[in-house]
Amino acid sequence: MGTLFAEGRERNRAFSIWGAAGGSGMALGSLLGGVLTQAFGWPAIFFVNVPLAAVGVVAALMLIPVDHEDRGARRFDVPSSAPTSAAGWRPASACTSRSPRALPWPASALPYSA
């Protein structure tokens, strides 16, 4: 958004609208989520995102201008992305695993460990 709008009043307005939308979405989402779960049960929270995402995609396609700038040939960098992904995946899987053998520290250091 910082590059889409001109510096000054136009960009400041865009960021303020973005912030207001995020804040009101957080507050209304919490309130309406409670109403939704009370009326239809907790599985209903998964269905509310489908129409909202569809509206968001359509709005983005209509409102965001197409970037015609030529950036040259771009390729996916597998030699760099594979080790980076593995480095992030290992700690996350170790922390969420229920097996004490997967942890890089003693299982006794964790509360409620088996």
C-alpha cells in the first residue's frame, strides 16, 4: 500500500482506512463470532470465511491496478528455499510433537509432559 498511493495526504488516508478496517474487523469479528457460535454452533465459524474471501477477491480484482512493470525472468529459487523451509519446519514440528524424542530439550522441562 505504501507504493500504491502517492506520498502525503493520499497515502495517509489509505493507511488510516486500512487501520480502521483492521481494528473494526477485530472487534466485530469477536462479537459476531460469539453470536454465530451461539446460534449455529462452533463449526459455523469455518463457513463465514468463504463468502468474505469471495467478496475480498472480487474487490481486489476490481480495485487494485494491474502492475505492468517488466521485472525480467523470475524463477523460484529451490536451492535457497529448501533449506530455509526445513530450518523453519523442524523447530515448529518439534514444539508441536507429542513425542518426547522429537524435542531438542528434555521432556521433563515441559509442563504436562508424559
